[in-house]
Amino acid sequence: MPEAGAVAPGEPTASMPDEPRAFARRLRPDRVGAVAIALIVVSVAWRAGLAARGWFSQDEFVLAAQALDARLDADFLLGTFNNHPTPGGLLIAWLMVRLAGFASWPWVLMLAVGQAAVGIAVYRLLRDLLRPGWGLLVPLALFLFSPLTLEVSSLWLVGLLLLPVQLALVLAVRAQVRYLRTGRRRHLAMVALWLLFGLLFDPKALLIAPLLFLLTLFLFTDGSPWRSLVTAVRRHWPVWLSLTVLSGAYLAFYLTRPARALDQLTSPGQAFTFLGDLVGATVVPGLLGGPWRWTHAGDGPPLADPYPVAMWLSWLVLATLVVVTVRRRRSAARAWLLLVCYLGLVSAFFAVTRLGGVLGPMVGTVPRFVADVVPVAAICVGVALFGLRDTGEQDRYTPRPLPGLPRVLDAVAVGRVAVAILVAVGLGTVWSTVTFGDNWSTKHGREYLATAQAELAAAPAGTVFLDTIVPDRVVSGYFWPDNLQSHFFRPAEHQPEFVEVAELPVTFDAEGRIRPVRIEGVKVLPGQVPDCGHLVESGRTTRIPLAAPVAEWPYVVELGYLSSGDATATLRLGEATREVTLRSGLNQLYFPLHGAGEAIEVTISTPDIALCTRLITVGRVVPAS
């Protein structure tokens, strides 16, 4: 009988690995990985179908027109869009608009590729960070199917800007985890590179730097808060130095960019309403399958509008999950604190940059503003439920039964409750996604453009248009001048011919049909010359008063006149003038005039010409009924 601790002949030892078994383990299929890939494929395919049901929205039309008007140079790439420097986004948009125009499938493909890349990155991060096992699929599914990211996977401009930020966040966290575990400088370099990559697309990538610090503080240090803080700063100062330098340089660049002033809070109540909407009505329900109900927002993605009862139930479920995980795993408390702190950073970011403007009251219910919270939530939920992969996590795992229940019954109860919650969250996620798709499929801009393109294809040669705005439901008025028809139709296959001065111009009605032009606005007062109205003769200026003064604005003037011969005339409205060519006889003329005043002044420069007019209208172009 061999001595204690002796190894029998033929038995493998630690120093003599069983090579056939090791080889077999390498060939063993990764069932968890296979299911993870299947989940990623299902998520990408499902969301690509949703994206294909929708189409362009307001910002996309604006950016498409701007991209076609611009040269691919530093002025364009280093400019701002919606107050944000986004050179990477502008570069891709410039290329895609020229490649695809209004065709939807290239944009859907771009979104699908981006989603697949982020999904794979999230799975690899969870595999590196968490204890191995089937539990990895829970936080992965939370990220892949969260309704909070539906806007990112459906609206091409949002996806163009935020998918790279999500990818940069996930890969920066993965590089940081590897740096913390190995201390290798190449991982430190990757952290910096991924931060720079994210900043190429959206300033919100600045939050990656404090996220990495919080993750290190909460998940990779031990001891009291002060001791953890000192340890994190002293031990890993190279990464904080590099992130601070990069973030500071970017902020210095950002402040040199031309942009409108940041929106300001108007009252403390506005801040509390925003926080209540962002956290209470959007984030918490969204992490648990909500919001279940959406508010239609025109051609844009719908806004979160959860049922009150379901919203409070989601809060109850989350609170229960926090209590149970904190009682059963010491590291869970730090994971939840990490999520709360990052959500606080996001809230502060938007409180500074978004509140107080036209869209301020609805910012808290816009899911895309918290899309980057979802991968952070997946990390935190995974750590709280299953623990870190680091050696020693088993020592920190201290299961404690719930009060009043034996340990066996406690495990059974917790298991059943967990299954019930997962089923409820899954069904809620499906419902939220389906209802989002129903809202997203309503696209007034798509119908308007399709009708206009059919009308243009059938229009006779020589049809000319006066430039005016598209309907507000297609592009809102606050985008002016990018809501003008001349901007909107730039990427279209059939182009309207817009002119400055026309005798018989046409325009599009609210549905995109071609209609004759009518000017709606302020008319001139009746003239006193019998059988003429207002008489204008060569050699002198005639002042024709309006029925009411008009303020400064880019108007269109309708001039109906009877001329004794061909002539050139100048019309003045305040400081604005327009020279037009008149034809002999009874005619009508339409032309733009950007001015203000209480009268139209007419001067004929051609000698020996007289003109009578009863019809001058200063206003805006509308389709005639």
C-alpha cells in the first residue's frame, strides 16, 4: 500500500500532464459559446427586421443633405452636428450617403454589422470577467435584447454614433480588466486607443474614463472606501494619467468647435422630473423588459411610456434582486454601486447638455440617451449574480439563507422566483420590441418622398418649383434651413428643379403631390387708380402700402400685373430688393424676398413703360387647393 501522498505508478501528476486528456478538452465543443453565438445571431436578425420596417428620420434627412453639400475635408470632418464633434460619424455618413442615398438596405446592413461586433465584444468581456458557466448567458441576453437599445439598432444616425461608443466602452473595459490582472503595457495602450476610437463618434465616450476608474475601484480593490480609493489611484496611476491627458485634450478641442450654447436648466423641478423619467420610467423598466408601452413621436423613434403599475413592479423586482444578491455575495454590493454611479454620470452629462432646450421635457424618456448604460448593467448584473472570475471570489462568496427559510427551501424558493422573473422579463421584452416595431414602421417621410418621386417622374418637362419647407412631420421647423425642399430632395433619384423667379411655379402638398403655387400672407391695400389699382410708371418709384406690416423673414412675393411692354423692374421690401423681368400684357410672377416693412416699393428702369397692379401678396408658399 503506497504511503500517503505517494503517486501510484501510471497515474498522472501535476508535473506530468495527461496530454491526451488535455487534447480532448481542447476539442470539446464550447456549448456555452455556441448558445451565445446563437443568441447574438437571433438578436441581430430580429433587430435588422425591425430596422427594415422603419426608414430615415429627421436628423438623417438633415445630415444626408449636409453630407452631399460638403467636400470631404477637415472643415467638414472637424465640424459639429447637433452640437457634437463626430469626425468618424461624418466620414461614414459622407461615404454612405453617396453610396446609398435614400436606399435603406445598406444602412440596415451597417447597423447589423455594428450590433454583431458589439454583441461578440460583450460576450468576450463577460467570459473574461465572470466565473465560467451557463450563467454568462443571463447578462449577455440582458444586453442583446434590451428594449433600451432598440433605437440604436433601428435609426441609422443613432446607430452610426452610439454603436461605436458601445463597442469602445466594452473593449476599453476588457482591456482595463486585462491590464489590472497582468500589468502589461500593451493593455494600457489598448485602453487609450479604445477611448480615442469612441471619441471619434460622440463626446459621450468621455464617460468611459470615469467608468474605468469606478470599475477598478469597486470590483478590483478591497477594504474600506478610503483604502480602496488610495489603492486604485496609487497602484494604477499610469492608466489614470493617460486617460486624463486624452480626455483633457479632447475637451480642449471640443471647446474650440463652433456650436450653439449648451441648454441650461430653468428650475430645480425640471432636474427632478428629468431624473424621475430617466431612472424611474426608462432605465429600471427597460432593464426588466420594459417599457411595454411607447409614445409615438412622429417619424422619430417612440418615447418610453411605461404603465404605472408595471413600472412600480419593475422597481420592486429590482430592489428584491439587489437585496438577495447582496445577502448572498459580498461583491454584489460593489457591483450595484458601480451601476448607480455610472447612471449618475450619465444623468449629470445630460442635465448639463440637454435640459432647458426645446426637447428638454422629453429627454428623460428617450432610450438612446441611456444605451451605454445597458452594457454596464450587463456587467454589474453578471458580477452580482455570478461573481468575478478572479481567484478568491469563492472565498468572498458567503451564501446566507433568507430569513425564516431553511437553506434547502431557500435555494428552491430563490430558484423558482428567478425562473418566474426571467420568464416575465422575457415576455415583457418581446412585447416591448413588438410594440416598438409597430411605432417605428410609421414613416411619414417615406410616404411623402415616394409620392413626390412618382409625381416627379410623371411631371412634364419644364416644371419648376419654388423652394419652401417640407411638412413638420417630415422635418421639424427648428431644423431650418435644412427643412427646405431643396435640402430634403438632395439624395433623391428624381430632383425637382427649383428656381428663384417663375411665372407658373408648382410645389408639393403635405402628401408629396405636385400642386400649383398659392401665396398665403399679407396683401397690399386697394389702389386708387380707376381700372388699374396701383399705377407704376418709368422714372419714379411707387410706394404700395401693405395691409399690415411684416417682420423680418424670408418671404415669397406674388406679383400680378398688366404691363405696357417688356421691362426690368426693382421691388423693395425694407432693405431687401429684387430685380425682375416683366413681360408685356397680363402676367403673374413669383419670387423670394427676405425683408421687413409696411410697403412694397416698385421702380421700373425701362423707359416709357407703365404697369398696373391690384395683386401683390407677401407671405409663404402653400399648395393651391
